[in-house]
Amino acid sequence: MSLAHRKDSLWIVQFVHRISGLLLVLFLPVHFYVLGLALNDAAELDQFLKWTDSPAVKFAEAGLVGLLGVHLFGGLRILALEFLPWSPRQKTYAATALALSFVASVAFLLRAF
Amino acid sequence: MSQSKELLQVSVRRGTEDESGLSTYEVPQQESQTILDVVTWIQRHREPSLSYRFACRVGMCGSCAMMVNGEPRWTCRTHVQKVLRDGRLRIEPLRNLPVIRDLVCDMTEFFDKWTRAKGVFEPTETRDDEFAAIKPSDPKRMQANAAIECINCAVCYAACDTVNLNRAYLGPAALNRAWTLANDDRDGAYYDRLAAVSESDGCMNCHSHQSCMTYCPNELNPTASIAGLKRLASLAYLKGKL
Ligand code: HEM
Ligand code: SF4
Ligand code: SF4
Ligand code: FES
């Protein structure tokens, strides 16, 4: 079956939203596990935090923040599209959502170092 | 372009749902040629048994839609020049519908879904009553008008990935029709229709990726219509009417 219709930017934006949602499903359990360590196991948390000092991990974390941003701002875009009066500027909004998540991700990197 | 006699390489999917293959034909290129012209030329000059549908040839009847180079198009108003890729065309039956033969699809499920979505006007008055006075500037009328010019071509239905993954989904055209009626003050089936369109496989299944809107040849916006139904259905639910 042909995939020609999937080159439209609005289709790609929806695809990115789905992938980011699925990746969040994978990441969040780990996130909560680490938060749980803060309550239960201070020594292991310290070790984990030391591990997160390495630049590679910081970049990976910035990626996760970006991921959350993409899903959050993209999700707000979908909610606005569906629950507010129609606007013809959907591509602009999608680009704005992407830009905002990039800014969030870079801001995180600047603070992390 | 002048009357160049360059040849188009045209692959046409022939056969049935169960067994089909691409046959390739060389078709002389002409000025202002449409995809429907190409298909007709093939049938008249090369393949008399080629099955396809058309009626009006002017974008009114909605019967001539096909996949052209992988994208759904109304073929009578799609110029070859617009969709030609490297001198080639690939013409196939509409996506998401069962094929009867060659380029002809069985539209039954498409139209059954219009019925399922209560796409039929339910009058509240009779012919003996006065005309309903509805201003053209009425906001609801304007929303209905924006979605009313559907020619039932199923181009949007073929473009929709949600239909592709879930054949029970009502799809953009039927839901767009339901939206026009939901905005019709003369109609008496408002909550019945909202209930029908918000059942499983209804408007809430739409993922708003706007492929329907991108391809609708009449530049309608089923995505906006479906979003409107989602709003009305959510509101009706909150009011305890659904
Ligand atoms: C941060 C606030 C969030 C907002 C505003 C948001 C918004 C949305 C919206 C509007 C959709 C529907 C998209 C559609 O119709 O296809 C959606 C889908 C989804 N979300 Fe979120 N979401 C958020 C957080 C999350 C989180 C934390 C996760 C992971 C646990 C997540 C996972 C998913 C998944 C897997 C989908 C399905 C994607 C699809 O079917 O296309 N979301 N989200
Ligand atoms: S916006 Fe909804 S109806 Fe239109 S193509 Fe996407 S899923 Fe289908
Ligand atoms: S909404 Fe547009 S694409 Fe869909 S059937 Fe109607 S005219 Fe065709
Ligand atoms: S033949 Fe009627 S719309 Fe194309």
C-alpha cells in the first residue's frame, strides 16, 4: 500500500505525537522508580545522581525533556484544534509546539551544566 | 505545453480484490489532459474490458475517484501535469474499499456508514407548515454551509489512516455529513445523531491528522467538522443527554 499521503507535515506531526507518547510510556516507570529511591534508599539515589553527572546522561535527559515537551505542547495543540473554534494556522501551531519543546530542552541543558 | 506527442507510462491496477496486478500502457500526452482522459484513452484504444466509473466529468457527481501515484484524487479534475512523476502514472482503485473489478470499488460500506451516522435529515415540520426562516448569517447555518458541498467521492475516506486500521470507523465523509445536520435548526434528531456518531468507531476515534482535509477536492474540512461533533457530543454528555 502506498504511503504517499504520509509526507504531509500535519500527518508527520500526528505521528511524532504518537511516538513521543509511546516513548513516555517506556520512560515514566523508570522516572518514578528513581523518585521512589529518594524516599526509600538514599545511598542508591546518591549513586544514581552521581551517574547522572556524566555529560552523556545529561544530553539524554535533555532529550527526554524535549520528548515530554513535544508531547505536552503537541497534545495542547490537538486539544486546541478539537475544542476551540477552527483555525487555519495548524502548521504554524505545530511548528510553534516543536520550537517550544526545543527551547525547553535547551534550557534544561543550560541548567544541567 | 504544446501538443507534444510524448508518451506517458501508465500502470493501471487490474483484477479483483483477491487477485490483481499492474498492467502498463503507453498513452500519448496531450494538453490539459486529465487522469480520467488517460483512463478513457486506455479503455478506448488498448483495453476495452477495463472497468472504471465516471459520470459528470466536471467534479459534481463524485464517482470517478481513484488512487493516482498513491494519492486519492477526483480523476476528472486532476490534470496529468499536476501529478505526473518522471513521466509515470500509477492508477489504482480507491484505498480502504473492497475492489469489485479493476478501478471500480464497492461503495456499500461507505454509504452504509452515512446511514449509521444518521446522515439523513429528520424533519420536524410538514409541507403544510410555513417555511423555516433561517438567516444565511446565522452562525450555525454558516458552519453547516462550510461543510455542505460534499460530493460523496470518498477521497477523504481513502486518505484516512484511521479507516485503514479500523474498517468499522465511520470515517470523515459520514461524520462531516452528520455535522451539517447537527447545525441544522430544522432537524429533529439532534441527540439521536450525537449518540450515533459518538458510539465506538465514531467521531472520538478520529486522530485529527487532517489527511481528509488535505485531500478533499472540494476543500472541505472534515477534521474541523469531526472536532465540532466531539465538542457537541462532549457537551451533551456533560449535560447528561448522552
Ligand atoms: C503532559 C501532558 C500531556 C498532554 C497534554 C497529552 C495530550 C495527549 C493527547 C491530546 C492525545 C491524543 C492524541 C490523538 O488523538 O491521537 C495523547 C495521546 C497519547 N498520549 Fe498523551 N498527553 C500528555 C502526557 C502523556 C504522558 C505523560 C504519556 C505517557 C505515559 C502520554 C502517552 C500518550 C500516548 C501513548 C498516546 C496515544 C497516541 C496516539 O494514539 O496517537 N501522554 N496525549
Ligand atoms: S482527521 Fe480524522 S477523519 Fe480525517 S483522516 Fe485523520 S482520522 Fe481520518
Ligand atoms: S468530504 Fe470531500 S473528499 Fe470526502 S467525500 Fe465529501 S467531497 Fe469527497
Ligand atoms: S466524473 Fe463526476 S466527479 Fe469526476
